[in-house]
Amino acid sequence: MIEELRSLIQEMILPEFEQMKISHARMDERISGAVKRLDDINLHLVDQSRRIDEINKRIDETNKRIDETNKRIDHARDELIRMIAETNKRIDNLHLAVVRREDHDQVVKKLDQLDMRVSQLEMRLAA
């Protein structure tokens, strides 16, 4: 009876164990393949992360250069505003000088006219 039970177990269970072994081996192969693909993906992600870090550094450097350029532009704008203010003052002073010159010319002209009138009056009085 033990022999028969053993024989029955060997006939029914051993083939199942063999099938399970084969199935287990296939799953090991699939898992190994999946692990290999995951490793490849991980390497790719590490490489991409490194590239992103390099790009971020370049962006930071570019931002610094832009900030420096903006400072130079601001300085140049401030200098230009100062120069325009100076030029405006000089133009105002020149305008005053031109107006004074015109006033001077008018005064001289009137003085000449008065001189002429005085001379004419003196001539009339002398006659």
C-alpha cells in the first residue's frame, strides 16, 4: 500500500513538479530580462539627469551674463540721462546768451537811434 501510494504520488505529483520547475525557469528568465531592461533604463535616466544638470549650469551662467549685461545697460542709461540733462542745461544757457545778444543788439540799435535824434536836436538848437 505504501508502494502504491508512492507510485501514485510519483505519477501524479512528480509531473506537476516538473511543470512547475519549467514554469519557474521561464519566470526566472523573464525576471532577469526585466531586471536587465530596468538597469538599462536606470543608466539612461542617470545619463539624462547628468545632461540636465549640465544644461542647468549653462542656464545659470547665461542668467549671470544677462544680469551683468542688464547692469551695464542700466549704467549706460543712467549715464545717457545725465548727459542729456547736462546738454539741456547747456542749451538753456545758450538760449539765454542768444536772447541776451538779441537784447543787446536791440539796445545798441535804440541807442544809435537816440544818438541820432540827440544830434539832430542839437543841430536844430544850434541853428
